[in-house]
Amino acid sequence: MISNSEMIRIRRQMQRRIRDVVAERRRARQMEAPVADLTGDPTDTRPESSLAPTA
């Protein structure tokens, strides 16, 4: 059985990984935006409000 401290450690590690992935995806979107503006071909047709994080 996993101890309480081990469970906390695993949970924090998972949260850190999720946060890193979200940040990486956000950077990728920001890098794509200027390219789409130059070509006139938007890569994402969703409204800005749907891109905002919900939590």
C-alpha cells in the first residue's frame, strides 16, 4: 500500500507534468499565431474565450 507522503509526492509530480504540458502547448500556440497572421490562414478558428484555461 502507498503511504500518505508517497501519494502526495506522486500527486505533486503529476500536477507538475500537467502544468509543463499546458505551458508547452501555450507556447506552441503563441508561436503559431504570428505565422497565421502573416499567411492570412488561421490555424485555429475557435473564439478566443474558448482558448482561456478553465481552472
